[in-house]
Amino acid sequence: QVQLVESGGGLVQAGGSLRLSCAASGRSFSGYGLGWFRYAPGKVREIVAGINWSGNNRYYADSVKGRFTISRDNAKNTMSLRMTGLKPEDTAVYYCAARRPNTPTWSVHSRDYDYWGQGTQVTVSS
């Protein structure tokens, strides 16, 4: 079992930056594909970024490409999302997610993830 805890959300002005972190406990998630999702009221939950087990294969949604960077540190059991050039439409609750053991790749589908954090609010003011 893996427990995930996000941190780093907050209120920022448009154009600003934030860094979200996801810490895992319970067991190592070094062999798991990981992802960041977000959910805003009135919208469907969407993937923001995904990363494979080694960190050498990454996915970004078109809406964040060039502005967000996903990374992981398997030795520390952590994952991060560096967000720059934030826009009001980035406002959402952000969740980190991990796939089941022996599933080392990312997926764009939330149903493919078995472990979820509690979420952290990101609010971007205009």
C-alpha cells in the first residue's frame, strides 16, 4: 500500500510560479508510473503530467506544455510539479497519483491509477 501526500499549493498571481510536491509512504514507488491530475468545479478531472518509473519519459497536457515540469526522486520517494507562467484557468485542486506495482509507465486515464493523494488547492488570480 502506498500513501501519497501533496503539498505546495496556494494562491498566486497570474504569471507566477508554484512547486507542488508529492511524498509517498508505506512502500517505495520507484517502480510505479506516476501522474499529476487536476479537478476544477464544473470541469472533468484531467491529467496534467505523467512520468515513467525512471523519469526519462514524460507526458504533458497541451494546456501546460512548456510551462509545467514533472520530476521524481525515487531515492526520496517524492515527485514534484514545477508550475510557471500560471494562468487563472490553472486554478484547480491538484492530485498526485500512482499506478499499481509493476506498472512503470504513465497513463492519461485516471482509472489506471490506484493510489491518490488528498489534493492541494492551487488558485491563480488575474
